[in-house]
Amino acid sequence: MNLIIIGVNHKTAPVVMRERLAFSPADISDAGASLNTLPDGHLIVSTCNRLEIYAVVDEELIDAEYGDKSQSTDPFTRLSQWLAHTKNISLATLTPHLYHYRNAQAVSHWLRVASGLDSMILGEPQIFGQIKRAVQTAKDTGHLSKPLGWLAEQVFAGAKQVRHDTNVGTQAVSLGFASAKLVTQIFDDPASLTLLIVASGEMNRLVAKHISELGVKRILIANRSRDRANAFASELAGAGRHIEVHPLDALPELLVQADIVSSCSGSMHALIDKKMVKTALKKRRYRPVLMVDLAVPRDIEPNVGKLDDVYLYSIDDLQHVIAGNLEKRRQASIEAELLVSQLVVGITERWQVRQIGADIQTYRQQAEKKANAVLEEALKLLAQGNTPSETVLTELTYKLTQTLTHPPSQLLRQVAQTGDTELVSQVVSGLNEAYRKDSRKNETGS
């Protein structure tokens, strides 16, 4: 069994091509049914910046299916052909933008991806959840084999250890993530808080997404365009959230209710001044307020930050924090990469042990089948009564010995032809010692 990964390089593939190659959740379910060239399980990971196919394949089965050795039976080629055909792109156009990994390299890549070490934003946690969803989809559609499911469990456990034992994912390195981090540092119970979003631009959408994921249930949206505000509210809906849409001129009243304010309006003048906030604080009985001003020019007057119980952060403040945190993540990534290397060794060793166990079981089944065939032939001779029983038993013993020792003998000859005499010596010595142990057991009756 081989673990293989094939993916699209987002650094070289044009945006138009990446868009054509993307799979929606519905596409993945349909595509999985057509990917029947991989009998041992597969899963598809498709995100805004990543397309990868993870699969376990038995290359001997693939070779046997074709028979004609002149045809390419390499699993990477077959996956490339399938992807090109599925997305109606020529193989010649697609191939230069693909990368692939096998076995230990594949495990290392998968673990680095799940740990956030292979992301555009170093250490970002979203990809871990995206891969888990891909695994669940493969399971739900019947495409997650036991070997691939076992590998996924090993990778998930390893990724959790990397993020727990290193600081690669603990520092905020995006404005939305940094804003959410401030919330956790200032407040103890996010579920009891009210978030006020001033303007529904892209920056505020990311902030609202990160903060709402902390468990904030009440969100107020103040925007000039009610239609855009309603569309934004629809994006945030769900998970028991209560969302209200208000005009911008309602800001004085909304500030009284807000524990967190995120503003990024694009206005040329400040929307929130010191007097407005001071009045709101008095009505709030001076409960603390976190105010994040992402606008340039500023939406919130700088002197608002001088008020007690107000924590005001500008976009420059957050960017300084992010720059420092990104450097800390880079330093932590060195330790994380070392841990990944150690984990890969352990996973591949356990994988090989699982594989040899399956191989031994298959060999035993084949040996038993051949032995039964020889025994059946001997029993027929005994039933006919034409051949002395001693002759039949002698012939049975000879044929069993030939049948059971032929495959190992043939394998030893093949290994000897490679020139690896040390390996041959170890195997022969091990086999002879095993036979001696069996003989001693038989002699002692134990």
C-alpha cells in the first residue's frame, strides 16, 4: 500500500485555472464516485487556495488491471488524467502546475498542511478544520478506506501535538484574528457580549467572522446601505446569533449597547468622537469597551483612547502586533518542523507494521489455500485405495514442502541478484533460527 498526494501549486497555477479546478461540496461527492481507479480509498481537499487529492493505492493492483506494460500505470499519472478529464483541461496544460508526494514525503506534507506550516498565513488554524471536513465527506460517501482513515487519525493527532507543543499557531497574524485575540484578552465571557460593526466592508466582515466564532451572540450592524447590511447579516446568521441592522445615524444609541466596536467605513471624517463615547460610557455605567478602528482616515477620534474603560486600537497598532507575532511564528516554526520530522518517522513506522501484518495475513491465506489443494489431492488418492498410504503421505509431505518453500526461496534469489548479501544472510539466518525454535518446541512437546 502507498499513500500518495497530488496537488495544484497555487504559486504557479493562474487564478483562472485554480478557479476551474476547484470542487464544491456537491462536486466532491459526485467526483468521488467517478474516481474508481483507486480501490483503497481517497479524499479531496478543495479550499480557496488549495486543491489536493489524498489516496492509498496498491500499485500491484493498478499494474494488474492494465496488463499492457506499455501504458502508463503510475498512480500520479492516472490521477492527473482523471483531474484533467473531470475539469475539462488538457493534461499538457495541467501537468506543469502539479506536485506530488509518496509515502513518508506524503505523510510529512499532510502533517505540515494540517499543522498550518504550509499555509499562506503561517500557522493558520482553518485548514485543520477543512481537512477534517474532507475526511468526513469521504467517509460519508464511502470513499474513506480503513488504511486512509487510520492515516488521517495519525495526522490529526500529530497536528494537534504540533500546535500544542509549539507556538506556531498561538500568535495573531491577521487583522480579524488579532481583533478576536484582543476580545479574549479583555473579556472573560464572549457569549455575553454585543458586537457593533460600523460599515459592512470586507475588512469588517473578516473581523465579525472571527469574533462571532468566539461565541458572541448579539451583533449590531450600522451601515449607510441597508441592502448591503442585510446581505452581511445573512452571512453571519446562524448558531443562535441575534443580528440587528441600523442606519449610521443610530451610532450614539448603539454605542451604549456595544462591548466591542469594529469600524472601517471609508469616511473622510471621524464617525465616533470623544463626546459620543463619553456619553455612552456613562449610560453603560463604565463597563469596558474594546474599540478597533481599521479605517484610514480614522473613524474613531484618537483621543477616545484616553478615556478610562476604553481600549482603542488603530490599524497601525494591530499591524505592529501582527508583524511581531509573525516573526514569533517563524521562530516557532523551526521547532514545529523538527517535531513534524519526528512524528513522521513514528507514523511511517507504525504504517509499515500495519502493512506487514496485512501482508503476512495474505501470505498465510494463500499458503493455506495451496496446502488444502495438495491435501485434497492426497485424500482422493487414499480414497481410491490404489496407492499405498505411506507413498501418499510421503508425496503429500514432499509437495507441501515444495509448495510452501517455493515463494520464499524465489524471493531470496531475487534479493540475492540485487547484490544485497547482508539482507539475504539476515533473512536466511532468521528463518533457520525460527525453524530451530519450532523443532525444539516439538521435541519438548511445548
